[in-house]
Amino acid sequence: MNQKKMINCSLNNQFNWQDKIQENFLDQITGRVLIVSINCINRQLLRIRISIQSTTISTFHSQIKIIRRTFTI
């Protein structure tokens, strides 16, 4: 993709750990949509899912990761 975007997630005491954050990025040249979704399972576990959807019906998931990280609040 030829564009850069940043997803900012502010972690504070009011953060709802069950929230789902999703951002869609459109590549205007290829017509593909990059979908990035972040699920906060609990304070130590984030599930990040990255999928690419083209203009056709076919959709594939390029990467599914589980990242463990400790947050200090």
C-alpha cells in the first residue's frame, strides 16, 4: 500500500477493555481495503487481526496475531 496511517489507542483508567477498535484503509490504486481490528481481551492480552479485502468477493486473512503485553495504568 502506498499510504501510511497510524492508529492511536489511548489507554487510561476509563478505557473499556472489551472495546473493539477497527480501522479501514483503502488503497485507491488496487481497490483493496485493509481492515485492522484490535480486540482488548483483558489488561494483558490484545488480539490483532489484519485482513485484506479486494473489490471482488474473495477475502483472505493475511495475518492473525495474538500479542501479549503488559500495560501500566
